[in-house]
Amino acid sequence: MKQNELVVSVSKIEYIEAVLKAGADAVCICYRSFVKQHGDDLLSGLEQQLTYVHSLSKKLYFAFDFFAHNEDIAMLKELFLKLQSRIKALPDAIVVYDPGVFRLVK
């Protein structure tokens, strides 16, 4: 039988430690919230959070919580290439809302 997993979506990075200590199995960070906090340093901030979450043997999911417009496609392609090349460990899952973003991720 497959074990259930408690995933908590957080709007601020400061909440990650609290929800994991409260018993969450995984945390989901939303792209919009993360960019507001980290701006151009998005990948560095994500890498730090991955290291912390994995040190607790928990999982981190990253959600692209928006529907992309044509002008977003170039930015997303560049971001996915950077994710692949720069981050030591990719998020445990990437959550997408938009079929176009799904094609880019795949």
C-alpha cells in the first residue's frame, strides 16, 4: 500500500522550517512568491532551500503557479536550462498549471 504524503504549499521561505518541523513530508514553493523574495538570485535561493529540506530527508516541490503568455516562454526556457545546469539537485517535483509550461518542462 502506498503511503500518503502531506505536502504544504508555502508563500514565504521563512515558513519552510516551521511546516517541516510540524510534520509535513514535503513543501511546495510557488514561483511567484519565490521571485518576489529572491528576484534575480532565484536559483541560489532555491539551491539553499533544497539543501536544507533534503538535510531533513524531506522533499521540495517547485510550482510554476501561473498560466504563461507568449512573452513568458523565452524567460521560462532560459530558467529551465539554468535549473538543469546550475542546481546540484533538482527539486523533487515540478508542478505546472499550464499545458504550454508542461511541454517546456518535459
